[in-house]
Amino acid sequence: MTVLTGAPLLAGLLQLPHSAPAQAAPTGSRTVDVSIDSMSPSAPGKGDTVTVSGTLKNDGHSTITDAHVGLRLGGEALGSRSAIEAATHRTGYLPGVDGPEIKGHQEKVDKLEPGVSRPFTLSVPAKDLELGDDGVYQIGVSLSGRSQASPSEQVLGIDRTFLPWQSANVDKKTQLTYLWPLVSTTHLTAETGADPQQTPVFRNDDLAAELAPGGRLQQMVTLGKNLPVTFVIDPDLLATVDAMTRPYRVNGPDGPMGRNQAVAKQWLHELEEAVKTHEVIALPFADPDLASLAHHGKGVPSALRHLGPATKLADRTVDTVLGVKPRTDFAWPVNGAIDRSIVDVATSAGAHNVITRSDSLRETRELAYTPTAARPIGSGNTAIVADAQLSRAFEGDMSKATDATHAVQEFLAQTQMISLQDPDRQRSIVVAPQRMPSVSQAHAMAGALRQLTESERWTQPLNLSGATKAKPDPAADRQVPSSSSYPYWLRKQELPTDAFRQIQGTQTALDDFRVNLAQPERVVTPFGNAIMREMSTGWRGEASDAAAYRRSVRGYLDGLTKKVHLIQKSGATLSGRSATIPVTVQNNLLQGVKNMTLKLTSSQPNRLDVGKPQQITVDGGHSQSFKFDTTANANGRAWVTAQLYSADGKPYGSPMTFQVNVTEITATVMLVIAGGVLLLVLAGVRIYLQRKRAAALRAEDGADGDGADGAAGVDGDNGGTDGETPEQPSDPMPDTGSENSGPSGSGEKVDR
């Protein structure tokens, strides 16, 4: 025998055929796939006839003959909610549990070949079911017959569901609050058109499919308006659809015009009619991810400051678009999962009611009943603990009739069991389903609620405000779980800290930009809303798309900021002691900028004084030059830096540097200064010599008078009087040369 090891073994394995062995055919009670597709009525009364329809499919390899379909009642009523949960996981036929067939209500199946499907329908009067006390029963549909592998008759397939039996209305019905969420993903960008109306720009036109007849959101409104539900709405969805009713573009400001205004208008009209008779809860604008903020955003300055404005904007948006005043004091973290930090963040903006779930705020001690949802958690806050089993009842794929039917029947069974747990204690139960139910999920949810509403034998509807006011159960747990109990798989989907740093950077850039604008609202509104959308719960599981959206918002803002800039100068030449240097500011925005400051700085301030900063205003779509009076004190080169500053004193945009060359300081200014000094010296010498000569003449006159007998000599007064200093002749030149203190003449050279 040869043993292959190492590379020979690998080569031998690679030579094996790739086809997998044929899968063994199901046998026994799993040979036929029995699917219950509908049961009517879902909760029968005494005089009703129960009709069960479905499909049979032979998954075996041999033909089934002499078969029939029958109903089976699974013994006694189930005793608890956990028993219902356990029953949903059973497969295969269990003789002691599934019970005997109900006699006289069978449907024959002569032959069922391999791979073939066929429908069935069974109808049984409720009295023939011989149901006992009120409660939840398990009913099954089985196919019994023969096959080549099983020549004697046996059960070859079975499917089960639940049958709630309530012979009369209960005295204290369970109050049931069902949240009906109208939430979508982010569709609007921060970009707008250049027109005065600021035509909005959508990321894509996918929202139209959700709003159109048969679409997810259209079905949610159509179904919800006739159900006893509380609408929970993301106001960003309303703002987006409202923008869609007017001209809009898709895929960028140069993209094609959208064409679904009629669809958007119709959806809003239907929603306006629906909310007239329903309570409306408005989530903070764009449905911010409270858990991400609590776990990763609290350490980023200003990250939490968006919650307050998002709540105020939510109120205004719902009131404006739908004409109703919503409640904005509810917070709904993802999947109702909370910890202390999430509660702190959720309540920081005034939401004193936190919608959580019973698989997050768990009961630390086992209760024999399901407690009321509302319970105080301190600091004036209330936790609305939605029932986890009921809230998750329709999360799966409901596109197949059999899955939807099973989900509806289990939902009805669970609600009835809650009422049966403690019939003398009325309780208030809340259901918070997934945020964005599919069309099939919405129909299944609506089907269950219609069954409860039509009978109202053990439940009665209550809106969320009513559930919040329900008397708390003193035995129910009120301890908010710690951070360590937060589900790991949910934590992995959260926005990272870097995302909040990027959001902070965008907000800072927006704040710096807005102070310079003549019409800041044209920029603040679209960008402020986009920044809120960057924190949306809808980005969970879409990390790359979330990052791309953040980059697009910041990139567009930076592009607008750069539309106001300095035009680069190649240099300037000064041919005099003083001159003006023009600096041009270009504004390519559609609105003006104001209260900005333009400042020049010289690298050689002793050589070149560039003047004082100037406050500037530039209209939209224009450029404007601003002249700076400069003074040159020495010949040579100097570098000048021009910088714009925002109204708050922060540098705006990139500086612009250019060279200034002073070329005529020596030939003009220095010559004048030197000439003036020389004239001063010469004038002083001349005055000194004149005074010395006059003194000498007076001395000679005195000597002649003493040595003569009065004869007249030289005339001593020289036209003056005795003893006076002769008057000095006027100076033919001024004491100092004139200084050119004004602007340069026509010979000035300034490069523009």
C-alpha cells in the first residue's frame, strides 16, 4: 500500500472529481414538504369554520400513492410563551404530541410523484375541533400514504401552526401599541443647483421606487392608515420627498433632471390624510445613531451638539410638511439596545422617553407574566420596553405565503398568551418592529393587526402616548444595563470615532465659511442637514457608503470655499518712494462675501511698508481690486504676502505671495536728501562768514575815530544806524530741499 504525504497527497487530492455525492432523499415524516399557506379565520370563534390551505411537494425519490391530507390537533393548550417558542422549532411527526387526525375532514391524494407539488384545502367547523379551555393550540396538517420505501401507510409530511382559541372577550384586555416606522436611507446630498431656487441634488433616484404604487413606503402608508398604529417618522424622509415634489437633479448638479414629482406629491398627500387620525412621533432629523454617538462620538468636541437642532428641525419639518404637531420627546436606539451611555445621550436633547426592548432591558428575576412596557429609569426619564418576541415576529423573509402565515399565527398566539398569563392584571405592551420593513413584512404585520382589530377579544389598541402614561409594574426591572452588555454585533456596525472627527471638521469649516456670506442660509441649510445625515442610523452595515458620503459633503464645501480667492500676482516694481499696489479678490460664488479682511505683510518691513489691512466686500460672480498705499524706504527687493481673513479673524484660504522690486530710491530720493543737507551746511557757513566780516568792519571804524580829529572816514552805518548789525541779504536758496511726500508721478511703475 502506498501512503501519500505532503505534495503527493495534495496532487492526489487535486485529481479527485469535484462533484459532491448525491444528497440522500428525505425519508419518513420528512419525505413530503407540507406548507400551510393560509388559515382563515386566524382566530376562530365558536360558530366559525376553519379553512386551511397550502401546498404539498414530494421531496422523495419514489411516487406516493393512496395518500390523504388531514388536520391534527396537538392535545392540550400550550401553557406559556416559552412553550410557543419551543413548538416553532419542532420538525417531523411526533405521535404523542401532534395528536390524531380529526375524523371526517380529509382530502384524498391518489398519487404524488417525486418533485411534484399540488395544493390542498381543508375545512373544519370549529365545533369539530373539540377545543377545550381558552388558550393557544397547535394545529397540524399531515400527509399520510404509501411509497416504495414505506409500503404501509404512515405520516410522510407535516406542518404546524398555532390556533388561538378565545370563546369570549376577556374582561381586562391587553393594551397593544404598535409602532409603524416611516424611515428610509439618505437620498439627498449637500449639493444644490446654481439657480436662485437651489435645485436639490439626489444621490440617486431609488426613493421613487419606494414611493411609487406597490413600493415599500407607499405600502406602509396605505396599510398603516387603516390600522391602529402610531406613526414613527424620520423627518428627513419628509424633507426629501418634499424636495422631490419640485425640480430636482440626480447624480450631481450636472446630472439629469428627476421626473418623479407626481409620485412624491401623491405619497405626501396620502400620508397627510393618514396622520389626521393617528399619533405621530418624530425622531430627531435624519434619525441619528444614538449608540454610535454614545460609544464613539462623546469624546469628539461638539459631536453631541447636533442632537438639539435635529430635534427642533424635526418638529418644524413635520409641522410644515404634514400640518400636524408631532411628539419629539422619544428616542429609539437601534434595535432598542441600550446602556447607560446611550440613555444619557438620548435624553440630552430632551427625549425623556427611550424606546428599548426586553432583550436589552431584561428582567433579572423571572416573572410569571409579561410586565407593562413603561417603567421609570431615573432623572425623570421613562424606558418604553417593547416586547422582543413580538417586535421580531416579522423580521424574516415574508415573501412566501407559508412564512407570513406562520408569523401571523405565532404573533396572535403570543399576544393571547400575554392576556392569559394574568387575566386579572391589565397590561400595556409595545411592539417596535424593524425600522425599514419590506413590502412582504409590512403586509404580514398588517395582517396580524387586522385580525386583532377585527376580533378585539384579548387586545385593545393604544397609541404610544397612552403607553407612556400606563402605570408601571413595581415588579418589573428598571436597571439600565451596563456598556459591557451591549451586543457585540451591533457595536461592530457603529460609526467609528474618525467619522465623528470628520463630521466635526466639516462643521468647523462650515462655521468659518458662513460668517463671510451675505446670504448664509443658502449654504448653512443644505450643509447643516447633510451633516446631520452623516450621523444617520441608516449607515449601519454600509461603512464604505457612509465614508464616501462624508467625503462628498466635505469636498463640495471645500470647493465652494475656494471660489473666493486671491488672484496670483507675478510681481510689482515701485519707481518712487510711495505708490499703490493693487490686490484682486475673485468671488465665483452666486452670493456676495462681506466683512472679510485683506492684509498685506512685507518680508522687509524696514524697506517696504505695505499699509494697513482693508475690510472688503465682493459681490457674487465678480472680482475686485483693492489698492494698498505703500512706502519704500530703501532700494531692493521684498516679498509681500497677501492673506484673506474671515469676519471672525481666522485666515481664509491660501496666502498669495509676490515680489516687489524698488528700483529708483537712490537716483531720486537720496539725491534730494543729500542736496538738502549740503544746502543747510553752505547756508550756515555763509551766515558765519558774513557775521565775522561785519564784526571786523565795526572794529576798524572804532580805530579810525580814535586816531583822527573828526574827519569823516568810511561810512560806518552802511546805510544803517550806528551800532546796528547790518541787515542780511535774502538767501537765494531755501534751507532744505523739498521732499517728495506725495504719490509718484507718471513715471511710477506698478505691475498689475
